[in-house]
Amino acid sequence: MTIDNECVGCIINQSIKVANAIGADDVLKSKLVSTVEDMSKDFSFSRTPPEIAADVYEKMSEIAHKEDLYAEVKELSTKKARSFVPFLKEKLFICNDKLLTATKIAVAGNVIDLAAQVEFDLHEELEKIFHTEFSHNDFETFKKILQNAKNIVVLGDNVGEHIFDYLFIETLQALYPNLTCTYMVRGNPIINDVTCKEAKEAGFDKLCHLVDSGVNTPGFVYERATKEAQKLFDEADLVISKGMGNYECLSPSHRDNICFLLKVKCNVVANSLGREVGDIICKLV
């Protein structure tokens, strides 16, 4: 999906979030915001929001002389996510449907999104997620595909969320012992997206096949991925796409059997899905 006018305002607003996150003084904050405002005049409406964001964040990193603009925030997000692991493991232990519970956990983690138009409280989301139905609900079809799948790719999204993805993949591998799982992450720091650094710290390299996609956008842009990542993406029996950025980049895609798992956090994605902001989505294409 390509950007519209509402995306422009959202991306400009992200420059303010970045300035606040890095503790920028008034001069640096003004430069970050004015630079992004100037860039917005030339945004191409034929590109996806993550592609536009990649250019914007690269420029802000250059101005701020900081490669990973959200490094400190990502550490806090991981710490906060880890604090919920005992609670979530207990949920998985006592539940009747481990796949559904693990899938809900994976979606709940998607609220950790520093680029979102609307922000949600993680604790509140975890309290209600297990009693909330998917607004777009392809879960039963998703379950049937998994039963016959030999290899899947999970496209990671944000740091903090990746801790919940770990529980999700761990559950998949317990339920389907012959399933080969690949967790694919961004090629370099962009917004608060997960890279190999955070994934290795969480133990994904020991849990499953961990792959650096090479993508420098906050969403899986196939054309920017490495040949290895493209091959894995093309040959997987099922791709599980986490979050809005991946949805924005893969709608449409050249392949089928993609399951989008996300929390709707902006009006543009809500309109694309025909849903409401705040809805949770399990959509197969």
C-alpha cells in the first residue's frame, strides 16, 4: 500500500518523537523537524510508508550523529516486555488452545510501536487480548495451513515485540516438531525495528533459523532484501508477517499464503483493512 496525505503528517510527527527520544535541545529539535517537513514536500505517493520512512530516518540519523536513534528506548522496551514473560508462560501453560494463545501473545506485542499514530498501553493490552476476538479472523485457516507446513518464515517487527515472538515461535515448534522456522529481521537500525543484534540477545539464533533480511526499511520490501532472504520468503510454505510496516510493504505481494498478524494503530491501515483503529487482525492472503 502506498502513502496518502495522512501518512505525511504522521511521518513529520515522528521527527518530534525522535527529538524527544534522544533528548535533543531546541536547536537540534528544530533542525530535525524542519528537515523532515522539507523532505515531505517531495514524498512520492507511489511508495510505501516504510520506504519513505527509511529515507527520513537515515537523514535524521545523519543530523543527530546517532546511528540507532532509539537505542536506549529499545533497551527499555525489551526490559518491559521481559517482565511479562512469566505471566505469559503461565497463560500458555493453563490454556486449552496453545496456538491461539501464542498467536494472541504475538499480536499483543505489536502494540510496541514508536512510529504509530495511536499508542496503546502494553499492560492493558495483555489484560484484554485473550478475551478479544480477531476483527479479521482467518485463524482456523491459518491453523490448517500450519498443520501441513514444513517451513515457515516469521517477519519480525519491533524490539520488545520480539520477546513475544520468541514465545510464539517456541510454541509453534513444540506443537509442530517437524516445522522449520525462520525469524527474519531488519538489516540495520530503523525506528525501533528488531535487528540481528536484539534477536541474538534474545536467543533467536539458538531457537530457530535467524536471518538478516538486509532490508533497511521498517517493513519487508522484497526488492531490498538479500538474495537469501528473497529465496526463503519465496519458498516458505507460509509467511507470518508481524505488524503494520510489513503489512504496508506486502499489500499486495507476488506470493500467497501470507498471514498478517497485527494491531491496527492508524487510520490509513484501518481503511485498507476495512477495520477500526484498535482492532486485532489475523488475515490470510
